[in-house]
Amino acid sequence: MKRHLINLSAITVVGSSLILAGCGTASTSTGAQSALGNVAVVGLPAQVSPNWWFPIEASTSYSVYNNQVNTLMYKPLLQISKTDGINYAQSLASKVTWNSTGTVYTITLNPKWHWSNGNPVTAADVVWSTDLMLHASSGSQSLPWSYGGAGIGGLPTQGSKGRWQSVVVQNKHTVVITLTTPSNPEWFLHNGLGQIVPVPKSVWDIHHNMTHELNFIKNVSNTPNASYYNVVDGPFKYAPNQSKPNNQYWSFVPNPQYNGHKASIHKLVYQYQTSSSAEFAALKTGKLNVGYLPPSLYTSRAQLTGDKIAVQYPFGFNYMVPNLSSQAPGGFGQIMSHPYARLALEMGINQKGMIQSFYHGYGVTEHGPIPSMPKTEFLLPGLKNPAPFNPAAGKALLLKHGWHLVNGVMTNAQGQKFQFTFDYVSGSQTLKDEVQLMKQDWAKEGIVVNLVSQPFNTLITNTSQSDPTAWQLNAWGGGWTYEPDYYPTGGGLFASGSAANYGGYVNSTMNRLVQATYAPGTQAQIIQRMNAYQTYAAQQLPVIWLPWTAQFGANATNIKGVNRTYNPITDLMTPNYWTITQ
């Protein structure tokens, strides 16, 4: 799905283009579903596994799947609603107020929220967790890991102090945050405060030194059965004695001390899937009662007789990341530093064809960073696409800039060839078909590509600016969803030095336009600044746009509330609202 998050993100749920061997005729899975009892078994996308359980996630593990599991255990300071508002009834904060310039924010915690050991969630927990997040965002080379949200919500980035001046405890249930610069309160609530997910200070503040804490957290980040994860304030607790140690499934049980809507299901299991075809087979036989229908098997959906299918468009966009660093292999960064080279690549991508051939018409073409689906007030209608699919025009553009064909490969005056390795996520026949199509169309422009597949966790770890010498272009299959940058201003993605700026894009005009979207102003001024940012991003192509396609959620008919409680803005499920009938 998304977010490197990669959100990052991460991987779109895609599947095998082959009919499953042994599927046979349609068969009911009701009996198998009933055999699961009052247990929800959720199939993860192919070859994806959670690998960072602490709610402040490293940039190399910043994905929606890690976010999904850690938000089962830890509540956010602000709960974002399905309409991109703030649901204070489900937030740790009961209210947030601010001064007239948008520089001082006073957060009042709801005293009803408690940790599972009975202690209240306090301002000290919020401040300690926020300080840790800020420290991990500072960009210092001495840090063991960097926070994936650096650059979002005014957080610091490498070479920038950011907008956060101080975070202090006023009293047990009140936190005061002061910014260095007047700011648009809606932006700061969504993208600044919206990132804070507190942990219990009494459990995690062991070393009383933030750098040492980061080292400690890294060591236990993928050890959910460590005792530190026992104290939670979310609806579920990790069940180490019910989870396989070899990363095959991860089990949760309801938190009996949860102060919100308590889960009625007895257990929640996230299960690893070797392939999308395996997920389809597990849904069909009832071994899974929640999962995803691979798009390439959409025409076989009638075989899932015991399941309901829901078309879902999370709040995001899809893209590929070119390595723009001067250290990229083969001089690829120097080539891609020219916007015309990125335009030529974009002209070789048949977005409409992909949507029709691989996604059964469920998708929209993209040429900018603001999501077309679901439609929001942020979208600029009529934004011109500077690079519609046209390989002949892409070839002509390269020729115009001094490139020429040598043995079928575009070559510049310095002898550099427009030839590179394209890393893409494994486990998805649909994505494999997509990249093969791009390779064929790019060849029409004289651009030659070597395709290499990697597992999702490997790809998002290895293809970043932490080692720009190791890769040239990548696609993890699903782009970005806007969490925690719910106000989609692009700071974490395209501002210089931001943690999710995986390609190393640097542009002073982009920095200025992004910063302008953070400023206070009238509604007309705020809209104008957002439009200027997304227009420039469309023209510049800091990344290579791909179509944004639907995901097909599937759940057994006897499990209620899965789609109804799904939030397209946060891209999160809320299993504590699910019910299972026998």
C-alpha cells in the first residue's frame, strides 16, 4: 500500500496474473471462517512484515504496516478523522488552543486515558516522547537512526533547526509548545501535533540521554515481545506467547484497561503472506478473514464466496524515486538532475494503459503530489500535465538537449548512457508487469533499463540517501499516503534534507514554496500558496509520477465493521470496532 512510509509508505496490494493452480470451481468458505472463531486473521500484502514496533519510526522503516501495528498499542495525541478533521473524542488531547499568531499551542490532555499498568497518560509522557522525536529529526550524523517524519510539521531536518522552539510541561495534563515562527494553525495541528504518539516515560526513559535512548530503541525496535512494550494505552496488547518468532504471524489481544471502545474480538492476528496468490487462496479457504484481493485476480472475485469486497482509495499518490545524488552509480544523479530527463522518463509511462490493463479501470492518472482520490479541498482542478504519455515526444526531448542514439541507447556528449538499474518490490506479478511495460516504452526513447526485484523491507532500507552509491531508481509499489502529513504540503517529501526525500531532491524554489504553505493567512492566501506549490511540483517532477489505483479490501461476511471503520486519511483499520458472528 503506501507510506514509506514509507508511508513511506509502501507497497500497493497487487497480485499474480496467473490463475491459481488447484482453485477449481467456486466454493464457500463459511465453514472455514467459522472455524476461526472470534479471531480476526489479517493477511499482510505479499512479502511484507512489520519490523519497527516503537511508535516513533525510523526513516528506513517508515511504512504504513509498522504504523498499523504500533497504533494498535499506542494512541496518538490527535486522532485524525475520515474527513481530515480532528476527532477529539478519540484523541489523547481533549482540546488544543493557540495564540493569535499561531506560535504558542496549549494542549489539554483528557484525564480519562491511562496506561495499561493503571498510571495516567501525563504531560510528562507527551513531552518526553516529543523531545525524542525532535532529537531523532535533528539530522546529526552521530545519531543511530533518524525519524521518518523529519521535515514534516516544522520538524528539523539536516541543516535546519525547524520551527519548534520549546515543548514544556505546564501541569500534569497540560503541555505548551512554542514555535519560532507564526504558523497556520490547521497545518501545525495536522502535521506537527498530529505526529505525536506518546509512550510511557517511566518505561522508556532508561538512560536519561536521548542519543543513548535512540540506540536502545533501535536494539528493541523489532522485538515486540520485549517487556517495554507491555505498558500501552491503545486498544490492543502484543501477545508474545501467541506469536511465531520466525516472523510468520503477530498476535494481539484486547487491552482490558483500555479507556476507549474495547474490542469484542478475542484475538487479532497479522499474518505474513509469501505471495498475493497465496493471500487469495487463504481468503478463499477462510484461513484469512481480512485481507486484500489482488487486482490481477479481480475477475476471479466470484470465487471468494464467503467474502465482501470494498474499493478503497487512501489519501495519497504513487511515484518512483530517482536517485538525484551526485554519488549515484554511473552518473545517474547528474543525468536526473535535469528536469527534462525526468520529463522524458514520465513521457514513457502509460498511466491510462496501466489503469485499464492491470487495475480494471479503478484508478486515476497522476501528475502532482495532491491526491485525486479521495477528492479533497487541497486538489487544484485543471492542473496541467506537463508530461503526458508520448514516448516519441520523450525521445525528441532528449535529442533536443544533445543526446543521440548509440547502438540503441541514448548517449550524451560526455559519453554517459541513459541506462540504469530499476529496483522494484518483489512478490507482485502486477508490479512486475508494470515495470516490464515501462521498460518497453522507455526503450522506444532509447532509455535502457535493468530490472531487479527485492523484498519490500530490503528495498525501502537500501534505497535512500543513507547510501546513495547503492541504487539508481526504485519503486516500492505503492507510493505515499499522507500520514502523518495530513495537511499535504510536501515538506517531508521534497524539502531539502527531509527524511522522506529519498531521492535527495534539492531545489531552493521548492523549499520556498513549501515553507510558504506553513504560514498563517487568509483562506484565499493559504489556497494560493498550496496551488503554487503543487503547480511547481507538477512542472519539476521531483519524483516520477505513477497512477494512483484502488486497493480492494476483502473480509469475510461474518466479520462486521471492517470497511465501515476503515479511515482513508490515516489508512488505518480499527479492529477494536470489529465484531464476528458465529
